[in-house]
Amino acid sequence: MPKKRSPRRQPSRRLACEGVEFTEVEFPRSIRPRLVVRFAEGLSLLVEDEQAIDLAAEFIVAFRAAEEGGRQ
């Protein structure tokens, strides 16, 4: 059995756009302290928060070890 379509209400008249305005809005950004570690080789490491410090330290140790291994 086919579904019965519900009748759609038709507006009595079409609405017309009378104008458009654009507004620039600035949303305040929350200030979060971050630590940026810059290496002489041009690499930058962004530490977002305290939980990332251990991971950043592990990365720095591995990076320095790879750097030293590459020089030999």
C-alpha cells in the first residue's frame, strides 16, 4: 500500500529578500600557556600542557640520540 503524502502548507505569498549584511565578529580566544622548544636544526616542538611534558622529553632524548648517531 503506497504511503499517503501529507499536504504541505504553501505560503500565501513568496518571501523576498530585501537585503544582506555581513558583520565581522571576533571571538575571544582562551589564553593557554604553551611551551615552544626550538632546536638549532630548525625543528620546533610545541608542548600544549603538563601531560605532554613526559612525551616531549622522550622525543627530545630520541631526537638527540638519532642526531648523535647520524654524525658518527
